[in-house]
Amino acid sequence: MLTGTIVLLITLLATLSILGYSIAVPLLQRRAARAAIDAPPPAPLPSRHEMRRHMIFGLYCNADDPRVLVPRPRGRGWTINIRGEELAMAFWVMLALTIVTALVVALMAKAAANP
């Protein structure tokens, strides 16, 4: 039971660290760009049509786009700019592992309560 809880916490922390990285990196890059004296002008924001090419399972993955939250290319709402395809896949895998581990912990607790 304790092992399952520890695994659940580790996978949850890994998932949150991916989100934290995706939010912190562009903020730090913006701060560094402001501090640079000879910084080039920012690139224009991509169009919605171009944004569709960077969508992976509902997450936007474009390191060239400085925004953290971006409007969804289709429909209404917002999505997170994860910045890399590898991070998007890692995020979904870690989220799936978190859900599976939570289910296993819940089933183990139920089995332990009803011997």
C-alpha cells in the first residue's frame, strides 16, 4: 500500500514538473531577452492554420512561440504550449501512469479493507 502511494506521488510530481518546465522556460527566456541589448525583434505569432501543425493530442508544441497559453487552433478555449513533442508525449505518459497508479492504490486499499 505504501509503495503504491509513493509511486503515485512520484508520477504525479513528474507530471507537474513537465508542466512547470513548460511554463517556466518561456518566462525565463522573455526575461533574458529583455536584458539583452542587441536582441532581435520578436518573431510574428503563428496563424491558427500554422498552429494546427504543432498540435499533439490537444497540446500545442512550438518552441518558437513565446506564449505559454495559446488559443486552440480549432474551436474555443485555450491550451498549453508544452514547447516540444517529447515533453508532450512524456506529459501524457506520466499522466496515464498517475491514473493507473491511483487506480491500483485504490484497488489495493479496497482489497485490504475486505479480506
